[in-house]
Amino acid sequence: MNKATVIGAGLAGVEAAWQLAKAGIETELWEMKPLKFSPAHKMQGYAELVCSNSLKAMRLDSAAGMLKEEMRRFGSVCMTAAEKCAVAAGGALAVDRDEFSEIITKLIDENPLITVKHGEVEKIPEGVVVVAAGPLVSDSLAADIDTLCGGRLSFFDAAAPIITAESLDYDCLFTQSRYDRGGEDDYINCPMNKEEYEAFYEAITTAERAGVHAFDERHDVYEGCMPIEAMASRGADTMRYGPLRPVGLRDPKTGHRPWAVLQLRKENADGTLLNLVGFQTNLKFGEQKRVFSMIPALKNAEFVRYGVMHRNTFIDSPRLLNADYSFRNREGLYFAGQITGVEGYMESASSGILAGLNAARHIKGEAPLILKNTTMMGALAEYISSSPSKDFQPMGANFGVLPPLNEKIRDKRERYAALSARGLNDLETE
């Protein structure tokens, strides 16, 4: 039966429905609005931009620009709309958010193969389905998804920052697992002496914290996933008995145990991205950069994702999804958008493109399209489906998720341009 259902008319949902319709598949697109609104949504149209009207950089030597160019080549409905209602924003693509939603709503409503149904979906229906319900998925549908996922649904995003491995100062770190348990390079250790730690402690206890929206308030989760700054406020040595504890470690440069140690863990299989272990935080982004860069090994750290603490429903995708966004334990079921662990407007939309396209290929009996990980869309799909981290965290477009080039290019701008050119060339050969 050449029919499909898409749940959610956010950016991921409209892209999925658009790709299905392009493939000639009759599609039901379910949208709660205007019968019911989430705490963050106010407009009646589809693809509402809640937090910002900026869709980030346009230049091809940026991760955001590379992603948007890939989407354009797939016939993205969001890119079509964005280019029609762009507003001046320097080198970024920013839009009139009302017009952006109106254009997409009109395109979807006028598509003869897409039928929009208004109402709340409480359970995932049978058949070929793309779930693109967003990070503020309704409670009833979230409960059904949680059951389907075996309890592997996160209702709160308490995440530590992620940095690039190439930005570390390797003269100020050493690799060792605590008590030498596990592989030698399982953890990268960033030591601090007493003076460095005390300066870090003073900075983190006085740093400015981000505000919390009313629909983000989950005090029970805050206690269970203690922000590092809250831990520090409990006493000067609390962090040293927590995530910065130096026990079981010995700095080969000094032959002694450090005063305090930040451990970094691989966030992707190539080890190009690293997680600051135990550093869940609600500090403002600028403060995270300032304070965490006081750790000697991180003095030049490049942050590809800052720590956040907010409502963000997402599944444990590396254990549940394939790189075509299909659900491993139910044939014909796909997920798309922030619920998969991609982070950002265009990232969500790009996952909708692949989920919709692959749902259509499934209906037609064709092999799934899994993009090369040299493309930004392919690398994000690989990340959400195979991240080795036990504490999976959402990820936006960044060059750290791409495999490195064969040749060494010292200039960062030139290196990024080469990564983008390689990925776009590989996309054309798919």
C-alpha cells in the first residue's frame, strides 16, 4: 500500500512529508495545532521557528553552510521557503519567521499527495510511519514512544560540553584509565595543580548561569544530574571528590597524582570529538568557554556543543536507530528531528529529508539510502546511529563529526573548505 503517516509538522515533519510526496507516496501529516499547542509554540502554521529566525552561516566553508547546500540538492522545502523570505543577516541565512511558516504551510496544504490531519496522536499507528514529534512531544505520545524504546527515552537534556580533539594542548594532558582499568587511551586526562584548581573553583562559583523556561523546570532531574557549578557551590573540594577526582591517576610528567583532573571521553568512533565527563552545566555559553578554558589542556578548546539543561525529549538513537533513521525493532518505522538526537533547525530538517526519502524507498521495495560520512547529513546520521558513548548527547552540524582529510591542512578555513568540497563531491556520487 503506497501510503505513509508523518507525525509532527515541524521542520523535520514537513521535510519528511515533502520527500514522500515527491516520491509519489500518499501521506497523512498529523499536526496538533491549532487544537493543542505545546508550551513553546504560538503560531498556527507549520515549521514554526521557536527560538530564533537564524538558520546560521551560508558560506560553504562552514558546517552550517555545507549542511544547507546538501539539503538544497535534495530539494528541501525548508530551503525553498528560506530563500524566498530571507532577511539581511550578514553571512548568515535569516528569515522572516512568520513568512517562513506561511510559505511552508501553503506548499504543504496545496500538495495533492499530502493530507494534513489536525489532532493529537497518542499512539504510533500501524504501517509506514515517520515520527517527527519534536523535543516537546505530547505526554501521551511520549509514553508510547518510551514503551516502544524500552524506557530509553530522555525527557530532559542534561548535557556536558563537547570539544574537538585537535584543539587540545597535548603538552598539558595524559592518557590513562583510572587504576589502569580499560584501554590506555579510553580517557584523556587534563590535570590541574592546586593553584590552577583554586582559580577554576573561584571562576565557576561566580560564573553567570542561564535562565530556565517555565516548561524546562524539572527540579528532580536537576538534582539527579547535578550541574558542575551547583556541585562547586557546595564546597571547595566537592568537585575533587566528584568528576574531578584524581584518585587512581598518575601524571607521567610529575610522577604524582594531580590535585584535580578533568577526564575527556570519546564522543564518536574516530575520537575527533570529546565529552567533558561529569560537566553537565547550566552556565551561559560564553561563561562555559571562559571558565572551562582555564583548565590548561583546554586553553584553546573549540566547543562544538555547549552544555545545556532543558526539556528535550530524545531517544537513545545509537541503540535504536539505523543510519537511514529507521527503527531497528519495527519494520517501516522511522524517526526524524530533534527526537533522534540531531540538534538545530536545519539539522532536524535534514534528518526529515532522509527519513522521508527512506520511508518512500521502503514502500517501493528499494534499498535504503545511507549517505557517506564525509557528507554532513551522512555524518550526523552515523553519529546518532552509532555513537559509542553510553551517555548519548544530541549533536548539531560541525566539522568534528566528519572523518579527517588524508592530507594535513594547517589553515582552519582552508581545511574546512576542503572538507566541505569533499563531502559535496561525494554527495553527487551517491
